[in-house]
Amino acid sequence: MISDANATLLAKLGFAARGVVYILVGWFAVDAALRGGKIADNQGAIGSMADEAFGPVLLAIVAAGLLGYAVWRLTEAAAAANPEQIGSDVEGSLKRIGHVVSGIAHLILAWTAAKLAVKTGSRDVAVSPGDESARDWTALLLDQPAGRVLVGAVAVGVLVAAFQQAQKAWRGDFIHDLRGDAPAPGYVCTMGRIGYGARALVFLIVAGLFGLAAWTAHASDAGGVAEALERLQSQPGGKWLLALTGIGLALFGTYSLVEARFRRIHVDLPGTD
């Protein structure tokens, strides 16, 4: 059985894996803006590692890290006494929901990486499989009773996530999660604030896409990260909007690497003392 200490190490590896993924997403966005390359979402970024030197090994490490991160987030949501003392008020409940959503999302990413790591032969993966997945799930929801309401609820949930990211960017209080007696350098906080701001913008657009799908009852109007970045690119001055957002996402990834090294993390697995 995995110990708390090993789970904590996996959570740290998870921050590092998340950092690598966001740096790649940011790189693809900047490359698309400046050189006409393809935009990639998180799953597409993971897929881009498959054909690199030691690709299966890298993917296995990323899968283990993302799994560890997912376990940590789900543990935070489920544990009665958790390391961040979420609380029981409305804000605490929203944080718990956010941890569940984050945990599930990272489980999916871990599964994607694991499948690519063990797959033989060609490991080609679409650069934006998240868009297709978003549309498939939207179509499934729209087929249910009150389907438009369900899709609208998804839009509201993503909008709340966007607000939480924007709140972190504005307050900058996430920096207090880093351990150490001395304050973190100012540029580290600035890097994180820009990164959270970029995520907030992307989440806001994704929420708008789901809201549009709920309004029109067309699953084709929904989309994920890649679609959101493409919408940015299509605006006046979109080349620079996309490049700046890509830089912001890469900075978020870089800050995640800082968290992997310096964040205070302790995992209390249920049933262990």
C-alpha cells in the first residue's frame, strides 16, 4: 500500500508534470502565433512527447506524476482534515468541488499519458483531442432531459473556475503556499500571477463556448483549451493575443515547476495515520 510520504512525492512529481504540460501548451500557442504552427491542448501536448527520444519513459513519468497530483487533489476534497484546511463554508465547498474537478481532469491526462507510454508502433495523437471530447460530452448532455440546462451548468462551473483563477492572479496569495523562512522573490509571484491570469482568460472563453452550446443546443459550438486559443487568434490583433496568452500559460507551467520544488505538500491518505 502506498504511504503518505510516497504519495506526497508523487504529488510533487505531479506539479512538475503539470508544469511540463503547460510549458508545451504555451510553446505550441506561441509557435502558432509567430510561425503558423498548430495549437495544442493539454492532451495534445502530452502526445507530442511520444516520438521524442525516450518518449515512453517520459510519458510513464508524466503519467505517474499526473496520477499523483490527481490523488492529492481528490484526497484534499475527500479528507475530513486536509493539508490546506479548506473549511466548511460556501467558499470551502467551492474549493472542494474544484479539487474534485481538477482531480478527475488530471486522471484523464494521466490515462492519456499511460496509454501512449505502453502503446507500440505509431503514437500519433491529435493536437486538440480535448475539443472533440468536449463536443462529445456536450452532445451526450444535450440528449438528456433538460440537456441545455445541464450544458449551461457546465458553463457556470467553468466560469467559477475562471473566477477562481482570476482571483488568484489578482491577490497573489498563492505565493504563501511555498515553504521557506524567507519570502519568495517578487518575480516568482509575478510569474504566477501572469500564469493564473492566462488560465483565467482561457477558462473564461471555454465557459463562453459551453454557454453558446447551451443557448443554441448545438454541441459543435462547445470546445476546450485549443478551441479557446483559436478563438483568441481569430480576433483583431489575435496573433499577439495568442502569443501573450501562450507566454502566460508557459509561465504558469514554470511556476508549477517552482511549486514542485518549494510548495508545502503533505498527503494524508484515508485510513492511514
